[in-house]
Amino acid sequence: MHFEELIKSIKERRQMMQVTQETLAELSGVGLRTLKQFESGKGNPTLQTLQKLADVLGMELSLRLKTISRNP
Amino acid sequence: MHFEELIKSIKERRQMMQVTQETLAELSGVGLRTLKQFESGKGNPTLQTLQKLADVLGMELSLRLKTISRNP
DNA sequence: AGAAATAGTGCATTAAAATGCTCTTTTTAA
DNA sequence: TTAAAAAGAGCATTTTAATGCACTATTTCT
């Protein structure tokens, strides 16, 4: 999942939940300015920031092997 | 996937690949100090740093919904 | 055990993330 | 079409990630 996709999935999930940036910022403890910057494609969030947002959005960050079992 | 698990999976994957921190640092373009800090559980890496490491390790970062289809 | 390789840490510096405030632009709704 | 709500952006400050260098601690060989 590339950077843009990660951003996009957060933004889409937030909108699906009908939550404003302001509310998500409050709920997650991430600064509003940070969230705005992040959703608008600027910036390079830290893992902590990502996880705070993911938590509130009911999402989970994971790191797994790319390749499929055999015959890639 | 919590912070510790993410770290652990990177470290384990690196060891599985028989690559030293030094080599991974060089291959990924992440500073050796940064990688050391990160693997030893200190710090809060940025998405970019995580992705650089994941790339070299053949891993992928993803963000997905936690809940299973129905009856959570 | 001793040497060599690998990993972890302290200290200092630089670059950038996080944040708040204010203002502009865009979207939404009456 | 206008007013209100929500999103995006500039500027400045504080905090902290990223980094290098040097040293210590561990692990891994022979």
C-alpha cells in the first residue's frame, strides 16, 4: 500500500463514518493541523500518528510479506 | 498490529533474510542509527522510514478495517 | 577463551513532524 | 445564491525524528 493509498483509505473511512476532520482530530488526539496536512497529501506522518487515527477509525496497520506463497 | 509487533516483524524478517542492520540500512537508504534505534524499540518512525525498510524486506504496509464482515 | 562481527547507546546537530492561530477556498445545505 | 460548515494553506514555534560519530555490550565464530 503506497503512501497515497494509505492517505486515501483514511480519508475515505473518515467520510464513510460521517466524521469531520475536526471531530476525528479530537477523538484521536491528533492535532487538527496535522490531520489536515496529512489528508491533503502533504507530510510524512509518524507511526504514532497513523495509529492514533487508525484506532478511532476502527482500522489496523499491518506489515506483511508481499509475495504470495508460490508462483509470484 | 501494534507498535511492538511492527518492529518485531521487521527485525525478524531482516534476520530471516540474513541481513545485518548495516546492510539493511545501506540498501534501504535509512540511516544506521535510525534503524538501530527503531529495532531496539526506541523511537517513532515516520511512514517514509517504514516504507523504505519494508520495500527492501519485500514487505508491505497496509491499513485495513479491523472488523470482520459480520458478527464481530 | 579470544577475536571479529553485529547490535545497542550517549551525545550533539540538522531536518522535519506536530501543533496552534488565522485566513482563504471549497463544499454543503437552506 | 448565500450563509454556514468543512477543508486547505501560510506562518511561526515546539517537539522530536533522522543522522553521524564514537564507545560499549552482545553474539558468533574459530
